[in-house]
Amino acid sequence: NDTYTNSIAKKNLEIAISASKVLGVNENPEWKKVADGLFIPYNEQGAYHPSFENAPESKIGSVVPLLTFPLQIPMSEQAKRNNLNHAIKLLEKEGSGAMMTITLFSVVAAELGDRELVNKLFPLSNKGYLRPPFNALAETPFSDSINFLTGAGGFLQQIIFGFTGLRLTEDGLIKKYSPLLPSSVQKLRLKNFRIRNKQFDFETP
């Protein structure tokens, strides 16, 4: 029972149910049955998600901040923070892993309104992953598997969604929280941002 695997499986099944209603087709009754039956590990006393069921303390953290973003699983602010703090401790102990994971930690920090954490995490989202002579992105700090487009996508998501406070929802593009930029960035401007055939320009104050 891996927490992220079960959560994203549940999310995919819920999306399939919603999509069937939009398309006017019959949903498979197994989708809801399986989605409702998926176990998402959670520690009530400590208010955090373990990496997997009965995970030892040495493995608490991992990718569970991704439940907040991109999965947007409802949880308390304390659980969001605890998940992120545990993941950072594991990161500091074991080092950075796949770029697609570390790039999204600063999104959660921005959602929590924690600029200090954003300042700490933002450089880690690309430092160690750049490869000469063209600064191509590697999958991990210890490999030369390039170009790692999933990592590049994660890096862009922290800018487009993390620092702006914007979120894609069933109601379209919304502002979930106030923009929060790293201290090293003075202004952020997004041009020709297209959602549902509508064009947006976005600029932080």
C-alpha cells in the first residue's frame, strides 16, 4: 500500500467517472468500487502520510508532498506541512532523487505561504541536474540520462502553478492563494496562457 501509488490510482478512477458523465456514457461500476476501496495510509496522531503502509521512520517522507500538488488531495494545512517537512528531512539525508519530484516541493511550500522554504527548495529544483555544454537536464544528480522532459515539466509547473497561486480545477483556472516568489525573483509574467480556448496574461504585482 504505497501512499502515492494508491492516491493517484484513486484520482484516475475518479477522473474516469467524471469524464463518463461529461461524455454521456455509462461508467464502469467497478471504477467507484475500486476507488472507494483503495487504502490511503495516514497517521492520525502525527498528522502526516507515511510513504507506505507501516513505513519505518527512516523512510517517512519520500514523494508524499505530491499529494498536495499535483494531486490536490484534500487534507489539513498541518498535514501538508508535515508531509513536506518529512520529505525534506529524507532529502537532506539521502540526497535528491528524480528531478520530477524535487521540482514540486517548492509548489507546496508556496501554497503554505512559506517563503523561507521556497528560497531553500527552488535552487534544489535544478542544481545538480544541468549537464554541459547546453545545460541539458538529467534525470538525477548522479546520472546523465538526458534530456529529462518530465523534470523540465516539473520545473515549469512550480513556476506556472507554484509561484502564481493558480490552479486548474473543474471550474477552470482559479487563484487558490496569493502569489509567492522566491526572494531572488522580483516579478513573474506569463503571456498567452491558454485554458479552455481562453487566453490569459498573468503578472505578479
